[in-house]
Amino acid sequence: MSKLPLWVSVTAIIVIVMAVTSLLIDVPFLEILNTLGLVVLMVSLGAFAWNKNKARAYTFLGVSMFLVFVLAFQIFTL
């Protein structure tokens, strides 16, 4: 995955900032947004890696499926 679109890089930076902020401030909404951003990033990285490396793509998509379960747990335990 040599060249990624700009929106992937911007989303990654936003997710990192939200992760640091949610560590400093205990707000459940930021944790949910952070997990949702991670799901979007993992699915997009899996889609971009699909043609080049299937094992890496399956890994990204598997992590995104796990994060969907974590996101559902976070929403239902609010």
C-alpha cells in the first residue's frame, strides 16, 4: 500500500487526535466516535490492500469486524 488517498490520511489523524483526547477526558461519545473512525480506517485499508495482499486485507477486515462488535458493546452499555 504505497499511496493512499488524502481522506485516509486525514481520517487517521483525526482518529489519533480523538484517541488522545478520549484518554485525557472520559467522555463515552468520543470513545464511540474513535471506534467508528477505526472501523472506517480498517475497512478502507482492507479494501485498498485487497488486490495486492489478500492476507493483509483479511487481517484488516477481521479487525474491523471485531471493532464493530466493540462499537455495538459501547453503544449498548451507554
